[in-house]
Amino acid sequence: MKDIKSKIEGYLDGVEGLYVFGWAWDPENPNKRLEVVVYVDGEPVAEGVADQYREDLEKSWNWGWEIWI
């Protein structure tokens, strides 16, 4: 069986109350908007899509995301 490793990269930039935000991207498919799932205590509580333009991410091809939980 072939070992498959994800190339997806991302980061949780911050949490403000019930608002979480960060960035994510797939370096093998940089134009793809990725689904982001937020987990609390191992349980999924919210989801969204990394599809937001952010000036600070412009040169890195990363897509920002913001999710209310």
C-alpha cells in the first residue's frame, strides 16, 4: 500500500471570541479553495472555505478563511 502524505498547509492565525481565522492552501493546486473544519475537543463545530483574498498572503498563494463558531 502506498503511503500518501498531504501537502496541504495552513495556519490558525487567531481566535477572537467565537471568531476564528487563518489561511490554507494546497501547493500542488494553488488555485483550489480548500474546505476548513474547526474542531473543539475533538468534535467538528463549524466549517468554511479558504477562499478569501488577503493582501498579506498575496505573494504566497495562500487563501484566508474566517469562521464563526
